[in-house]
Amino acid sequence: MNDSTALKTSHDRALSDITTIHTLGPTGTNLEKAAHHWFAGRGLAGTVLLHPEVEDGLDAMAFDGTEAILACAVYPRLHDLVFSNLHRLEMADSFLLDTHDMVLAGRPGDTGAVATIVTHPAPSCLVTGRGDITLTSSNSRAAALCAAGEFDACVTTGPAAAAEGLHLIENFGPVPMVFTLHVGRRSGAGTGRAR
């Protein structure tokens, strides 16, 4: 076995130790879908814990190599997650997966003009110039705020819109997305300091 093969085998074995993934909730986010996909693709039984913000997983996770945080490449604060946590997180994997259909949705029976739209920052450009835009923490949260009557419409995922009983205004379709997995470093692991 050459050094490259040994390193890959060691890396694969370390990834198989992951039993819990922390990511963005509430249910219906693309990150939740990706976390379940990651476990299924490896034939692993695992737990997906959802948090109001991706970084909230840092307060709940064990740093023993069994827990990880899942983010995505378009997450506006991904650089902060990585560089502020080099001492305790290691980017260990990435993969490409289509998101749920991204949609513009509104309350049923509301046929008025769309003046206010709530969205996560990442897909906000899908509705630039279509109304006053307010940012929120996740696509699922956007759907909940719209359903509660706080906004005329929201950019969200198809499943989150359906779960909140919203009607479809426009379907932007799925987006091929890169997701990143950040594993909590085991005690005594390298410092991860940038050089």
C-alpha cells in the first residue's frame, strides 16, 4: 500500500466514525437533505441535529471525531466558520448534490402584489428588484415567517413551502450545490494553524 492509499484509507475510516451531523434547521432545509444524503451514501446510520444557525452546532457538538457540522459553499459566513475554528474543526469532506427546488411562494388565497419577500441571504438574488427583501436564517424559517403573515412571499425550498401550506408563485428549480463537512477535532489533534 502506497502512502496515498494509506492516507485515503485512514481518512475514510475517520469519516465512518461520524455519528452526528449538526446543520441548519428547521426541517426542510437543503442542508438537512444533504446531511441525510451524506449518511445514506456511506451506508451509515446517523443522527441529524438541526439548529437555528449553522454555528449553533458548535455549542452542542462533541469534539471527538464523532460529530460534524455541515455547511454549503454559498453560505455567506463559511469563511468565518472555517477560519475562526481551525483549532477545533477540520474540513473533512465535500460533495455535490442538487438542492430541493428553490421556489418563490406566498400565502394561499393571497393574490395581491408581492411587496415584501423574506429569504435566506444565499438565494436572495433570485428575487432582486421584485419587492422589499428581508433576510432570515434559513429557507425553512422564511417559509414559516411568510405563512405567519409577516411577509407577502418567501424564497424557500419546495418541501418547506408545502409544509407551511404556501402556494407556488415561481419555481426556480434545483441548484447543483457543493456541501462541506467539518469534523470536530479529536483532543490532541493538530492545531490546524494556517501557514
